[in-house]
Amino acid sequence: MTGEDSKYFFQCIHAGFAQKRKFLISNLQKGLHIPRKKLEDAFERLSIPLITRAQELSVDQWKELTYTLVTYL
């Protein structure tokens, strides 16, 4: 992971945990300003249910999600 990638990784985590009682997709949409449709596509690609909360992802899933958001969006 490059310095820029790790910076975005921590931005994703920060946005994901911003409001822990909300679903992850909503937090990422609000915190990273990514259109919901693009987030839905990323979640589908990684088989992450749309009703997932930030604390339910493993570190490896967070890495995959960040990579997907950087690469495909």
C-alpha cells in the first residue's frame, strides 16, 4: 500500500465509523461524497450486504473495499 493508498484507507475507516449505529454505506456516502450507486456496486462486487455496519468488516475487507473504491470508482 502506498502512502496515498494508506491515507485513503484511513479516510474510509474514519468515514465508516463516523456514526456507528448507521449502515456503512450511508456513512461512506456522506463522509466520502461518493454516489450511493457507486458504493452499491462496490459492495456488490465484494459481496458485502448493504445493511453492514463498519464494525462488522474485517481489516482485510476494509482493505478490499478501499482498493475497490480507488480502482473502480
